Amino acid sequence: MTAAILRINTPTDLADLSHTWHSAGLKIGLVPTMGALHHGHLSLIDRIRPHVDKVVVSIFVNPTQFGVGEDFEHYPRNIDRDMELLAGVGADAVYTPTVEHVYQSGFATSIEPGAIAARMEGAHRPGHFNGVATVVVKLINQARADIAIFGEKDYQQLAVIRQTMRDLDVPVSIMGAPIAREPDGLAASSRNMYLSTEQRLLAGQINKIMRKIISELHKGLRVDDAVSRGTKALLDAGFDAVDYFEIVDADTLLPQTTIDGHCRLITTVRIGKVRLLDNMAI
Ligand code: AMP
């Protein structure tokens, strides 16, 4: 037995719905996603629900955050299954705009996040965070959201979004949610479905290697040695590339030379064309 779920396609309809809810004194929570939903996405809905009266999930594969040669065209899309999953967890509305709805004719503005977006994912995906920051502001504005929630799975993205909302005085609270993992420790991701059986087995090593390096850091391993040892362990395990393996301050995301209880290990590795992101508190 699943609850009724509203499907909204246009910014105008979403604004009307939000207006009705706000007029009734209800608080609105937004869960932005690109669809191909998994238990990580669903955990965001569970986390935001106690803080709001209505939960809106947006499903929008945002072209402006994909670079040339990335997987925008082939990004997994399965709206029927997503709708079933969302009805099952009791989301109140699903917002599924088209690209033309979000970027209307003549659209010309883009948000350029500062230094927090420059390194790691920002360095490997030029322009990615401009696209993310811009679309997230648009989605939050379109939904008139009181709270929006993002996963720590995309740790730098969460930091960029917090900074953007603060800098632009967007009247929204941003919540972060811990990473939902598969039983072998791999962070749940829509892109995991790109992996072959053999690649999927290898992917489970990412988190194991991270945990091992973190425990060695706690036993006194130096940060620079941890970075080189972690990178080597990933390459030796069979990953095709390690885009970065960094120990950074959990807020500024700047590289650290010592660990001080407020650090994060963040990595992105590649198997073939698939990039897999993970991070952990140290
Ligand atoms: P995506 O659909 O990949 O753009 O992700 C939508 C939101 O879900 C983002 O805030 C992600 O950080 C979050 N998310 C994706 N995977 C996970 C996960 N395994 N655990 C927690 N949050 C996640």
C-alpha cells in the first residue's frame, strides 16, 4: 500500500503548490536528485522528514554540471521505478522538470563558487560546481524550500552548496546526511550500475583501503605518507586511476599536513570510465 504522490513538471506549478503549503503554515523540505534512486537517496528523505511538513523530491539530470565527454546523455534514467520508490517512502511531491523548464529561453546567469570549488572535483571537472550551485539555487527558489538536504557522499558539493547559500543569503537551511553504503562498504551511487561484476567487486576495496589508512594515521602515520600509501594501495588493488586521495580540513577542504580531529579523507578513483567518490571523517 503506497501513499498518493503528486507529480509536478513546471516551476509555476511547483511555486503554486509551495504557496498553498506555506499559506497553510507548512514547512517544505527539498531533496534534489538526478534520479536513478537508491537507498542513499531514500535515506535523505527519512532524515529531512522530521524537520518539515512536506517533502518534495526533485529529479533533474542537470546538463550544466556535466562536462564535455561526460555521461549526461547516458546518465541512468528510470522515472517509473523512481516514482514507485518515492511513493513507497511517502514523499509528498516529485518535481520532474524538463531542461527547457529549468533553463528557459535566454537563460544567461551562472554562479561561480570560490576557492572551495577549485580543488579535487572542481579541478577534475571544470565548471561542474558552477552548474551545481546554479541549479541548486534555482531548485530551492522554485520550491520555496525551507530546508534542503544533501548527502555527504558528495562532500565537496555539500560544502560548495553551504557556501553558496550563505554568500547569496538564500533563505534556506542546508542539512547534510551521512553516506549510505552497500554491505561491502561501497558508497551507494547511481553510477554503480555501470560496473561489471568484476569491477563491482573491486569497488568494495575503496572503503576498506580508506579505513586502513585512517587507522594507520591514528597510529602515527604521517599525512604525506598516508596519501602516497593510500594512492598506491588503490592502484595496486587494480583501479585504473586515483584522481585524488586527500586529507583536508572538514570545513575549508584545504589540504592538511597533520590530523587534528577535524579532518576528512576524500578520494575519487576510476575504474574504466566510471569515477567513484568516497570520503570519511578521520
Ligand atoms: P545524485 O542523484 O547523485 O545527484 O544525488 C542526489 C543527492 O543524494 C545528493 O545530495 C547526494 O549527495 C545524495 N546521495 C547520493 N548517494 C548517496 C549516498 N550513498 N548516501 C547519502 N547521500 C547520497
